[in-house]
Amino acid sequence: MLQAHQRTPFGRIVTVRGSLARVGLLAADRAASAQARITVGRFVAIRCGGSSVVAMITDISLETAAHDASQIGTASVDLLGELVDDHGQLRFRRGVTNYPAIGDQVELITHDELVAVFTPSGADHIDIGHLQLDASITAHVDLEQMLTKHFAVLGSTGVGKSSAVSLLLNEVLSARRELRVFLLDVHNEYGRCFGEHAQVMNTRNLKLPFWLFNFEEIVDVLFARRPGAPEELEILTEVIPLAKAMHSRHPGDSGVRRSESRLSYSLDAPVPYRLSDLIALIDERMGKLENRSSRMMHHKLIGRIEAVRNDPRYGFMFENANIGGDTMAEVMSQLFRLPARGTPMTVMQLAGLPVEVVDSVVSVLCRLAFDFGLWSDGASPLLFVCEEAHRYASADRTTGFGPTRKAVSRIAKEGRKYGVFLGLVTQRPAELDATILSQCSTVFAMRLANDRDQDLLRAAAPDAAANQLAFLPSLATREVLVFGEGVALPTRMRFKTLPAHQLPCGEAISAHSPMDTGSHDLRFVQSVLERWRGANTQRAAAADFDDTPALAAPPMLQPSLGLDPDRFQLLKKPLR
């Protein structure tokens, strides 16, 4: 049996309904004056014979009970679980089997009882901070439940969301050294956060051949996010499978072979082909046409392909576009760290990519991650983290790129079966596809001031957490309300402070004093322009697929310019 408690109760149960109860608050002379203030958010223990029901205060009102002059008000509590004596050890379990009765005493929960509630039952957990209620109690998250059932980090801009992501992923990397992590870094702010555990990918060392794009994705690239002309799309559906078949028969050769025109591959098969073969096939068909308008359509398509091929911004896709060779294994190995070689994480920086192809690139990466997990039977688990997820999986199906939403949704719905886990990060959950968000069984909700965001989260939260969501607008920076499978019960926590080298770029800069712009002279401007123009200049020939960049980074801002190097870690960060 549970040990007897010497604390004086501050109230008694007056109403019980389902998972809710109402507590009559005793007058000050009837309650222990030394107890902490009774207010919303506090955990209480309801003594019910052989167990104690753990509850949380969600509402307090000043009401004088006509039938009991000893009561000065009432409080509403949510019933969360039970503390039971397990062979002399205090254990917490979710759900309530022994409901309170009218008149049962209610006390503030003790420190030891709180420790029992939040002590993880297994060894597979990570330490993310401490309870907001009691800073001496460590806040743990069940790692297995968080990963295998997906998780989401939600919060408005400026509440410490990026730091929370860095903290969570660093803890995951420390606890699961065999797990590979792929992070979509929308604003290029995480490059410094994971040290030697991560390789940073960007336009300088990314190799993503155009033939890995499926039909919808390559059309999105060629037509710059505009709907493709039906006539041109029809031509592409005919010639792309032929180009793939030609390459498979003669991988080291090029040129149209009319006798080899039968289809051997589907339109979306991830097999290589050459742009020169594709253009030659279109040109051959154009030569057979007599209708001038049809010939002009073929000519326009060739011009469109050549324009994208010659744009230096698309070099990561079209380098060696006319050279045979199946490099898919090398590409997958580099992107998803197979083997990890001590760097199990990839930080994919998207800010330098042409805005016209970002959605297509994200679609390709999500699809490749899922398909590799599918065809490898989940042999090599991968955590795929999507920053600003509302951009790629919008609730409004008329906006965004459909294949990207489909690829993210597929990971959310089926990925866990094949060892592909999803982490969503967004500041606008109301704009995120609700079906995808509902697949995340652990939610880290930071401050959200928007009513639509709160309403969506309230609809998705379990009953035990619904009332606690009222605290969202008042959460401090780095505070978080965590609920779902990864925690024992919905609770308010505070993330621990990150060391300086793990802070994302934005937080690292803001942590310093205001920048001195007096040294921003002409040399500073010229150095920035070098980087600017470098992003639009044709790169040198690609190096072999390894962990070294294809081209050394252009000259960066040097200390001689009078700049604080710590404020420009993103600019100075060497490629891995």
C-alpha cells in the first residue's frame, strides 16, 4: 500500500464526471498554510484508498458553497493517471481504474510522487530539460515512441523553435548512433549545430542527377513551376522512356537508334538517360513532321530543355548530363550517409537552390528516402526532419507542389513500417495538412498566439491535453507543452540551454551584442558580391562522390574586414 501522507488536504472532491472532477477548496484555516499557492497548472493527488489519482488543475473559481461553509471556492481538475505501489516501488500508469468518490481528499502532489510520474520506465529515453513546475525534476522523452510514431515541433517565430530542434536532434544522435538523420534546412541555419556528426550539403557539393526526378518533378523544373503545355508533355512521355532504354543498351554511347525504340522502362523508373539522347529523339520526330505548328512545338521543347541545361544555377542537376554512367548508388550513399563513416546526419541547405526547383528537390529527396526504406525492408532506419513543413505539405491543396505533399504524406502514413520516421517543424500548424500532422504521435507545442493554430492543435490533442492548451499563448521562450506517446502525461517543460556551438545561426547571432556596422566598407561589399555571383556561375567539373566538396567554397569574409567571426558562422562554415 502507499505510505500515509502527512500533508493537510486543501480540498475535497465534490463532483466526478468521466475524466473530469470538481474540487471544493477549503478555507485557509482548514488547509495547510505552508503549502504552495493553489493555481492552474499545478499537479494534485486525489487519495483513493489503495492508490492516488494524479490530476492537474485547469480552472479555479471563487464560489461559496451554501451547503458547506468551510469551502471558499472550487477548482476543476483533469484526471491523468494513477500512482500505485508496485512491490514497495511507487509506479505511475496512465488511465484511471479507481475513480475518486465524493469527499476524497485532494493534496498537492509531493516531490517524490512527481519524480515517480516523470521517471521513464525504460532505458531508451533522452533528457530535454526540466519540468516548469519543479526545475529539480528532469524532463525525459521516450525515444522509441517519439521516433517510430513521428513527432512535430510547433511554435511561433522567436520562441526558440530552432534551438529546440537542434537540442532534440543532438540528443537523438547521442542516444542512437546507428540512426541516420536527414534535415531539410530551409534557412541554412543548422550547419554549425551538429559538428562532426553531420555533413552539410548545398549547391556546391550536391549531386542530384536530373534523371532521378520523376515525370511530374522534371516537368516542374522544365516549366519553372508553371503548368506544362499539353503538347510538349505528350512528347516527353514518349521520348523519356526511349532515352532510358537507349542508355541501358549502350551506356557508354549516344545517338538515336531507330531499331531500339520499344519501351523497356516506365516513365518514372529511376534509371539514367542522357539529355543528348532525349534532344536527339525529339529532333528526329520533328524532322518527320510536315505541320509547321507541330514542328514549332518540338523546337520550343528543345529550347526549353537547353535553357535549363545551360543555366549554371541548375548545375547540381545537369552536370555530366550527356555522359553515360549509373551513379544512383553513389548519390544515395552521399545523401543518406550509407555508410555513415562517423557522420550519420545530412543537413540539406535549401536557401541557395533556385526558388523554382526547391519544391521539386524536396519531393525527390522525400521520395528517395521512402523508396530506399521500402526496397531495403527498413534495414537502415532514417529520421527525415522537415523544417517549415507547411511550405511543402500545405492544407490548401490548390497551393504548393502536389508531388511534394504526396511524398511527405507517404512518409507520415507508411514510413514507420519501413524504418523511415518523420519530424515536422512549423510555425503555422493551421497551414499544414491536418492529415499529416495527425500522424505525429508526440507533439512539442511552444508558444502559439494565432487562434487558428490553437484551434487546430486543440482538435488534434487528446482529452487530457486539451485543457492545457489554454497555456500556449503565455508560454515563455524555450518553454514547451509536450503531449503524446513520448511522455508519461501532457505537461509543461522547459528545454535545457544549448552550448554555444549547437545554437542555430539566427540564435547565435542574436546572442551577441548588436553588430557594429562601422567596418562594412567597400571590401565587405565586394566579398558579399563574390558569394552572390558565385551562386550563379558555372561550377568546375564534378569530383568523385565522396565526403569532400565538388568545389572549394569561394573566398569568405575574413577577420581582416573587422567582423566578429562568431557572427558569421554560416558564411565561414567549411563544407564537409
